[in-house]
Amino acid sequence: MKTFFTTLFLFLGFYAGAQNKLSEKPVLPAHPRLLLLKGEEEKIKKTLQSNPLLEQLQLGILAKCDQFLDVAPVERIKIGRRLLDKSRTCLQRVFYLSYAWRMTRQQKYLKRAEKEMLAAAAFEDWNSDHFLDVAEMTMALAIGYDWLYQDLSEQSRKLIKTAIITKGLEPSMLSGTNMFWIKAAHNWNQVCNAGLSFGALAVYEDQPDLARNIINRAINTIELPMKIYEPDGAYPEGYGYWNYGTTFNVMLIDAFQKAFGNDFGLSEKPGFLKTAEFMLHMTGPTTQPFNYFDSGTKGESNPAMFWFAAKLKNPSLLFNELGYLSKPGKQLTEDRLLPTMFIWSMGLHLNRIPVPKETMWVGKGINPVVMMRSSWTDPDALYIGMKGGSPAINHGHMDAGSFVMEAGGIRWASDFGMQSYESLESKGIDLWNMKQTSQRWQVLRYNNLYHNTLSFNNAFQHVEGNAPIISYSNQPSFKNAVIDISSVYQAQVTKAIRGIAMVNNDYVIVRDELQSNTTESTVRWAILTSANVKIINPREAELSKNGKKLILRIQEPLKVQLKTWSTAPTTAYDAPNPGTLMLGFETALPAKSSTVLNVLLIPQGRKNKVMPQTKPSFFSSPVKTQEQ
């Protein structure tokens, strides 16, 4: 069977134009060779001695491992079309337990990890119809097999090794629609290549040809998703999938470096190392992320940031991570990849984390974003995140022109983020069809009517449109960015330009300059908020939450009426959205006319510092040319 799969793979070819960058007979370290080499446990222990926060976190991992001792091993139970939940459970348990064994040498952790791996190895398959499931399960058993190799029984080694080969590596040799990820420029490619490469490295001695082919394939095809970091490091799929795709990508690079002393140039791909700055700026003062696309609403620690900080010799990249470590709770020990944090923090001193220097970051890539803040250390700081891009990008929403805004420790303008995929798929929603007429856009959380952007005649954004950043400035008195959102409203208006600015670090202005086409239309300006809303007059509303207040004031147009829209689901498939509403206004756009919408967001205590009634266009102001 092994010969058949290997021959088939070599005959078909795995990737057009691929190069065999791995030599025929590479010299690999003995087991353990994945991520943490023999003896490096002592380096971690030394790091822990000077970093009490990490030491406390390791105790959390050990406590989690003690909990695993009393639960049954993972079972092959799919949720919908996915086995992914079980693959991730297995990965967390095996990774944690194997780490605990290496750090403490307590037999209970070794035996429980072995039990978990044997249970997964006995599955009939790892659900190759949804290949992420295979990738994460392969990584789980690869880490355990490699790290525990010297201490596993010969029978256990044989069963685990056979499962890695026949249920992980060999299924990746077959052609089929489930193998689309090889040519995908998104997180699937990163995760699948990483998981399979870990498997290949773990069993290299037994299947050198198979393993070498898989590794060469990974080196060549991982370039596809790595290209999307160009030019500035903005990850198109957003916060949540950065943590997924980028962390697995880093694990792949680090595994190659440790095993071969060479990462084959992957870490030097344009934009990749810059992506750490992207992730740093994606978190606001409230610790909530700029959660556009399919991201959750809560911030989370990102172990890969420790790799970037060490690689770039820039400890300020860990500014947010230090906050998570200071208040760990249970959240950190839910991360199945958490042991990598200890591996990548070797030699770092968390008591010497400087404050980041830049208060504005701009990424121009295929899904451009800008983030700006008034301060890194003031908990009441202003924060803005705004994006352009296209709904057609993987995990996309109709949110070009949307933004989030914080002040006083409150997120006033929010983003729903993702809804559980299974909750939609189980009701028959064609969620992964990205065409204009797809059911995807009927889901409340996915269309522009429930994002902080514009809508014309309540129509959806144009899926194939693309909204670039056309200017920006980090001038302290008027930090701003401007996005041309015209093409996502194709046929709805002739032109739509959105700018957002932070004025004197006091308040925010959102300005839209519109040109209508040959017919009259109605534009809706709206934001999503979880605050209590009191409409004071037609052009002013008071938002309040947790004892803080913010004024939303319309400067232009003059004749409008603020109103709210419910976010309650009207279908059987939309998720509930308690405690939220849309706040905004509508105004008519006469045919062939130009209209300006000017809205101020003024945090409590800054009401008297607001600019005069009129303000020059962002787009004719000299500051727009001061790009950094």
C-alpha cells in the first residue's frame, strides 16, 4: 500500500513547478527533533526562573494535565461534517501531556499521552473529507511520537507510527476535491502543510521518500499563503485566522529550522516578519480585537508572537501578551498550542517589555486595514480600526469601510464577528459560496446592513469590489486614513470615499464623500453598539455604558433624524444578538449630486474641544500626503 501511494504521488506530481529543496539524505537529529530538541528543557527551566508569569502558566498546564488523567480518551464523533473538534482535543492533550512529561518526568503524564495517542490511532480514519481534521490529528500524534519516542513501548510506537502514515500522510497523496488546500492561499494551506510536515519529520527514518516528498511539497506550496502577507504583513482573514494560520506557519518554519538547520528561506518571505506589528496593533485598549471577518469578540494570547519577538529581537511585540499573562484565568490553558509559548520564549525577559513606539499602523495588502490609538498605556485611550478590501476574500464579510472605535475603556462601535459555522450549515445554509447571490450574504452578521459602514437602498455590497486605502497620515493632531469604497457599491453610487480621523487624540470624525448616479437613492449610515442609546435631538445621541458616555453628533447633513434598528434575528438560522442595536440615520441622495456625511464620536469630557461646524475634506487637506 505504501509503495502504491508513493508511486502514485510521484507519477502525478504534487505541484506544478515544484523544486526539491530538501536533499536526498538529510541529516536529522535523533528523537526528539520537533520544536524542542533533547536537553532544551533546561533552557526553558532557566527562563521560567526569571519569568514568574511563565512559571505560573506552566503550573496551569500541569493542572490541566492532571485533569486529563481522569477523562476518557478522545472518540471519533463528528460534528456535522467535521472531526476537527476531536482532532483539536487530541492535539491539546497530547501536546500538553508530552510537554509535562519532558518537564517533570512524571510517569502519569507519559502513560496518559500514550493512551490518548493509541485511541486516536485506532480510529477508522481521520476524516480526510475535511482535511484540517487530518492535519491537526497528524500533528498531535507526530509530537507525541517524537517527544515520547524513547519511552513508548515498541508496540505503541508501531501503532502510532502506522496511524501517522496510513491515516495522515498517505491520504494526502490522493487527488480529489478535499485536496484543494494545496493550491489555496489561506489558512488551510498553512495548517495542512504544517500538520503533515510534522508527521513526515516524526517518521522520516521509516518512510524517507514519502516524508521527503511531503516536506518538499510543503516548502513549495506554503509560499502561496505566505504571499498574502505582502507588502506590510496585514493578514487578509483577520484576527482569529491570523492566530490559526500564522501560528501553524511559524510552527512549520521552526520545525524545519530545528530539524534541518534551515527554514528554506520561508521566514524571509516579503511581509511575513512584518505581520507581528499587524497583530500587535489589532488589539485595542479594552483588550478586544479588531474582529472583522470570521473572528471572535474576545482577545486571546498568541504564542507565535513570542517567536516573532525573538526572531526580530523586538520585545515590544509582547506588550499585549504580557497583559494576557498577567491575568491568565482559564483562557490561556484552553489554547492547544500553548506549549510553543515556552519553547519560543527561551531567553526572553518579560520584565523588560518596552512600550511600542508607533501609535498608527497601516497595511495595504489585499485586505487593507489601518489601526490608530492615542496611547498604549492610557486605559482610556482612543482606538480606531478601519478596513477596506473585498467580501470575496476567504472568510469575508460585506464590511468594506467598516470600523471599530474605543474610548474610556469601552468599545462604542463594535463588530459582531463570526457565527458558529455548524449553526448555519446544519440549517442548510450554503455558507461557503461567495457569489453575489449566495445565501451567505443573507446571514445577518455577514452583510453590510449590520456592519459599521454604508448601505444604499438597503442593497448589499458588491462581492467582487475592492476598497483600497488611498491616503493616510499619522500627524498627531489629525491621524487619519481614507479608503475608496466606490467599487463595493458598484451601480449603487458613482463614488464613495470614506475617511476616519482622530483629532488631537480627543475625538473621532467619520466623513463620507458621495457622488450619486443618475437615479435618486437613500444612503444609510449606521454603527453597531452594545451601549445604551438616548437620542437627544435629531442629530445627536448619547451612548452610555459602565458609567461612561459618548456623544454621537451629525455635523452634515443638517436635516436628518437619528434612529435605531433592531439586531434581533428574523430567521431560524441567525444567531441572537442580545444587548446590541444599530444606530444611525438615512438621507436621500438626489440624482447626479454630491453629498457629505460628517459624524463625530466624542468621548465624555471632550465635548468642548470639537472642531467648528465645517471642516475641509480629508481629500483636499495637505495632511493626506504625509504617508509614513
